[in-house]
Amino acid sequence: MNIRHWVLPAVIAGCFVLTGCSSPTVVTLQNGTQYITKDAPKTKTKDGFYEFEDISGKMIKVRADEVATVKPED
């Protein structure tokens, strides 16, 4: 068996694994504003902020005391 026969299936399997790692999350602020993120946001940083990228690709940084909930999207 030639190695070329294994390359394409390995690449496809790798793409499926990477796709499964993202977990859309809803971040709700105290004022009711909701952000849908591509991935779970980074936990609170040393300066007291959450940082995440919303689904449009914009980087968002909010104070931790403004965040009401962070939960997986249904």
C-alpha cells in the first residue's frame, strides 16, 4: 500500500477533529446584551476582563463584573 492512499483520509479526519473543538458560546451581559462567540471565551484576565471573538470576527473585551452568564449555545 502506498502512502498517498492514506494522506487524503488523514487530512479529512484532521479537519473533523479540529471542527469538533470549537464550541459556540453565548455571553450575556448584565444589561441583557448577548454575544455569540466562535469558541468559549478566555477566562477572566489579570486586569479583570473577558476577551472573546464574536461570530462576525470582532474581538470583544468586557469587564468581568458586566458579564451575567457564559454558557454553551443550544
